[in-house]
Amino acid sequence: MRPALSVATLRRRRIHWRLMNMSSLPGFRDFYPADMALRLHIVRTWREVARRYGFVEYDGPPLESLELYTRKSGEEIVGQLYAFTDQGGREVALRPEMTPTFARMVAARAAGLPKPIKWFSVPQLFRHERPQKGRLREHFQLNLDIVGETSVASDVEVVAAAIDVLREFGLGEEDFEVRYSDRRLISGILVELGVPETGLPGAFAALDKADRESSEWVLDRLAESGVPRGAATDVLALADVDLQELAHRFGGSSEVVDSLERLRRFQTQLEATGLGGFARFDVRLVRGLAYYTGLVFELWDRRGRFRAICGGGRYDDLLEAVGGPALPALGFGMGDVVLAELLRDRDLVPDLSVALDDFVVHVSEEQLPEALRIVHALRGRGRRVAFDYRSRGVARQFKVAHQAGAGRVIVVGPEEVERGECVVRTMATGEERRIGLAELLADSS
């Protein structure tokens, strides 16, 4: 018989049980200060590069009509969403992606917006799916889109922006690559290989998982889509085929020829930007979303440790599909979860601790009013300043200042108040100097 547990032990266990049951929901994150600092670093960098490329920021509601997503992706997407009926009887969902909201907003004002439209956003998105490495039930994402432009140069612009975002974090050619292809090209090739038109959606879905599933699994999925076994084997054999060989083998298809010519121009223009070394053609890349109509691309860790960092492409029919005008469009989404993992893996998370500029020490409570005057005057000059709320001993206050990473400590004692002075210690060197308060408050450096 086990000995009875003490009252203290039972109390500790009850507290532990309560804390365990108060943790965040699976797939959702708490952002403690260090985590929040990294998130803000990522978002600041996203915004900086997007603005450098001439994009302007927008946002939309986190809650949308469910129909906005089912119209684009079908009823089967409902199981992947946080969807419910609101108090007004409307079928709604937390946004799982930003492109439908973007398309809706552009469609509402398309006639009055100058073209091309270059917008970006940093929404929080929600998916009701099984959490796994690099994929949670919520994440923040950079969405960057161009509307009203069909040129190859706009394709290059979007891909270059995605590359430059990662370069801004310190990542280089040795760290990631862009894999790109064209949905029209792949459609033309599949038809030439004997895939029926009705089998194209299933073939695309199978190819989209080719890098995560076995060849046999992909062949079985292709067969289920009506693809002849021989044609399915030919599809898998295309993995290492370049544009020249595709032109030789499928030159009889106008769709293939036109798509190949566009990709050649894409390659030439991307090389002209100096970013060609980041990119390679991958004929099997299709992207899972059905609304893509042309160029598709993804950014991948070259070491193969993570999921896709970024993905996007051209979706020329989506605005019309959600009730808007027929305007061409393209863009990409880059989530913060995989990106943060990649930055940690490459030791590229900077020191994001927020140190104080100044800590004001008051020798006794009698000097607290003068200390407060100094604190608020320095804050008014944009400096980060703290002080001790409890008027504890000077040694204790210096310890707090050191722990907070203060650049300098300003000491105010009875003699300093009488003389209108203070003692300023530079914490990095230990150097001290006595200066007048007027001089201190006039100098915000």
C-alpha cells in the first residue's frame, strides 16, 4: 500500500493540473517577449522589402463569409476551416488564406484603382488541421500581389521580391532555392502524354505530393485519375527534363510551345536581375491550389530540412470567379512558422533583446520626485528609461539596471538635487561623470 500524499504535495499537483489545463490550444502559440521580438523582426523585414518594391499595405477582416472560400475551393474545404453560423444566421469562417479576401476587395473597387495594383498584407490566418512541424493552426503570413498585369516582367518582379525577402534576413544561394514551372505547360504535357482532360485535377493533386510520397503512391493516384500506367510513368520521368528537351518532345502542342517561350523569357529576365542563381526549373511543380493558371513557384531550403518556405504563382481567373472583373493577377504567400525555424537553424536570429537606454537611481525616497522629473523628460526625448518603484538601496537599483541592460545609470542623491546635478555612469566602461541636469536633459544622445 502506497503512503498517503501530504497536503502540500496534493496542493502542488492541483496547481500543476490547473496550469496544464490553461495552456494554449493545440496548434496555437503564446508569444513570450523573445518570441514576440522575433515575430516583429520578421514582420518588419517583410514590410521593408515589400515597400522597397513599391507595394502598399492593406488588410481585411479575419472573419469572412464561408461562401468566399467554398466558391473558390469547393465544399470539401469546410472541414479544414474554423467555420460556424454566427448570431445573425450567417455562415462564416476565420480566414484560412488572404487571396480570396484580396480578390474580393480589389473586385469591389477595380474600376477606380490605377493598374497595376501592387498590394501586400501581413494577416494572421487559421486552418483547422492537424498541427505538424512547420504547419500550425494559426500563423502570420506575408501576402504580396500584383493585379492588372500579364507581362513576364511582373512574374519576375514577384519572384525577385520573394528572393529578396529571404536575402534581407541574411540567407543566400547556399541556403534556399526557387523552384518554378507553369500550370499551362504541365497541362499541355499531360494531355500530350495521354492524360484525359477529366483526369487533370487528380493528376495535379498527385504531382503536388510527389516530393513527399513514394513514386508508387504517385503512380497509383495518377491511375485513379484515369492516367494510363505508361503515361503515368512518363510523367514521373520528367523530373530532370529541361526546357530544351521539352520543346523537342512536345513541340507539336501550341500550349506547350507558348508556355516554354514565356518561361525562357522569365529565365532571361530573372538572370538580368542577378538572381538567376537562386532559381531552377522543375516541371513537376504544380502547387496544390486549383486557381493557378500560369507561373507557379516555391522557395525551398536547400538542405531539405523544412517544408516550403514560400509559394505562389499566377491566378488570372480568380477575381472573376469571386464576382469581380476579369483581371490577371499573381502573388505569393510566405508564412512565419517555417521561416522562423529556418532562421534559427542558420543562426540568423539577431539579438532582439530590448535594452534600456537609461536607469535613474534615486538614493532615497526624498529624491523620487526629482528622479521622476528626469525619467519623464528623457522619455519625452525618445529614450527608453526605467527607475525603481520602491526606492530600494542604491546597490539593489544598480543590479536591476545591469539586469535590464541599461546603457547608463543616472544617480540622483540629496547633494545632486541641491546642486542641480546628477552622476552619470556608462555601464559598459564604468566611467562616471558629474553633469548639470540642464545639460543632461538637453542632450538626448
